[in-house]
Amino acid sequence: MTEQETPEAIARWLSLVAADAELSQYLIGVDRDRLKEQVAKALASGTDLPYLGWSESERRRAESYLRRRSFWEEVEDRCAGLLPERDAPLIEAALRRLTDRPDRPEKLALMSVLGRAYRRFGLRPEHRAVIDDALRTAVPWQEVERAATRAGDGPAWWPVEVLDHDPACDGVAVITVRPWRRLPYRPGQAVPVCTPRRPDRWRWLCPANAPRPDGTVELHVRAVRGGAVSTSLVHQVRPGELLHLGPPADTGLSLHGGGDLLLIAGGTGLAPLRAIVEQVAAAPDGRQVTLIAGSRDVASLYDAITLDKLQQAHGWLTVVPAFSHDPLAEPGERGDALTVALDHLCGQQQVYVCGPPAMLAGSRLRLLTVGVPGARIHLPDRIPWR
């Protein structure tokens, strides 16, 4: 095995071990980067794999995974040209994850990607057995094919380069990426995001900017407990690394119609609403926009500098911070974002709300109670991301 082939072989081995119901439990709590280094040394020296606590039979099975041909090689032998070699690892990882029965938010992201991939690479029912044999598992193909009928034409994913990684505050990172080809999205939409550090996991994120001439996209990410993708994006990813963005999807937050806007953001729910502000700035039409930016305290208001610049540049924009746990906040800024926002309701505003699940859960009812018609309430209810 050449030096260039070793990282790919180790990544393939790790994905196979992670997909094995008995072996995967031994990866819990393991430093995967260190494990990869140890496996590389074992390959170079011809010694045994590092001991993770498995039995002798489990160790032999783990070693057999290291010798197995790649998923792409096995598919290529039976269906030459079916899958591009560079794209096969992402397809393999996504299909394996689908067989693990992921929770609903993650599954929706997976199906968005796999539905596009099914169409993009011309997969047909006769290819099922070939891919199942290469995976050594049975893929729920009916679900994939249903997703394919709903998916539009276009790439299954866009490779992007990380240009900047800013640890904006504790547990939050602002990441700027540049797609290799332009990502056709609209403000308020969400895209599935994947890092090669965890190629089997996709997570929904909303771009925080309107489309730019240079094509760059800004992502706001909060590390959540147990979130493999968000934790990696916040604490591990660095400039120069590769990420993948899946097909953009509507969330219910896209701007439509005229009238003034009341935008209510909690935490990183600010991202799609800031993109809407930039959309209005690109073509001002006389509407007034009030943006409520909610956080726990001043230190947690991670995008304050950008918001201040936007407000200074546009007289039609009013930015109001809302601090839920800061006793030193001004009276008009004290409370959760929705509570502070109620003081800024007026006229025929279109009201957009985005934030953590606890904030969204009762927001529609509260707004209806104070007289906002349901048709003017916009929530990210089409994609239940976490």
C-alpha cells in the first residue's frame, strides 16, 4: 500500500467498523485522529491493529475490514463507470448511515443528498443488488427512490473550501466557505452540511448571507451535545479543509411579498434572518426592517459587529439585542427574543422567527394571541433540524 493510499484505506476501515453493530461500540469515546495514526503505524510496520477491548473474533473481523477492497472497486467491477471514484466514499457513507435508522432531522438531510445522487449518477433498480453486495447490507431502496422522485436535477453536493473559521463566542463558530462551483440558494433556505471528518453525517445549516458576487457562503454553527457534525465544525475544522454542502431546501423562511418585517432570532437562528436583511439591502423597496437578535448575555451575541455595520449602513434597519440572562441589560433589551419582539409589533409586519426548538415551540401561539394573523407568521417548520 502506497503512502497516498493509506489515509483512504484507514478512512474506509473506520467507516466499516463504525457500521458494524458489534464493533462500533468500541469506538465510543475514542480519539479518532489518534486511532488513525495508530492504524497507520500498524499498516506500515505490519503489526496488529491497536487493541480497543474487542475479543479475538472481533479483532479478526476488524482486520478483515482493513483488507477488504473499497466499495467503489467492488461496484466498478460489476458496473463499470456507474459511480465516479471521488464521489463513491460519500455515497457509501450516506447509504451506510441510512441503514442505521438515523433520527428524523438527520434522515431528511440524508435523503435530500441521496435522492439527488440517485438521479445524478443514473442509478436504477437493477443496481440495487450490486451496491447492497458491495456494502454487505440491505439499503432501504424504496425510500431512496421516493426521495429521488422529489429531488430536482443538479449536483448531489457542492465541495467547498473553508476560507475562515472564527470562534465567535463559546461554542459558536462563524465559518466562511467558497464552493468550487456556485451554490444556487436563496436567503432563508437551508443546506445539508458534511465534513470528511464524519462523512456519514449531514446536518442542516442556513447560509447567513445573501448570495455574493464571489460565491462565498457564511455558516453559523453552534456545537450541540452529541452533535457529531456541529462539534467537528466548531472545534476541529480549520481553514483550507474541505466540506460538502447538499442541495438547498426551502424552510418556510423565504422572503415573499411586500410590507415591513419583524425578524426574531434566537442564537444561531440569526443566520437565515441576517441573510434576509442582506437580501433587502441588495434591492431596497421602502420597507422597514426590525431585527431582534436574542442571546443569553452580551458575550453570547456573537455577530454584534456585523449587525452594527448593517444598521449603520441602512437607515431602514433597526437592530435590537435581547438578553435572556443578563441582569445588566437595558430594560428594553431584557428578556427572551420573542418577549422583547412583542414591544416592536406594529402595522402589517411580516413576522419571521428562527431559533432553538424551545423558542419555536410556542412562538406561533404567542404571536396569534397578540393578534398577528397566521398568514403573516413565518417559521422554519418545513425542515425539523436541530
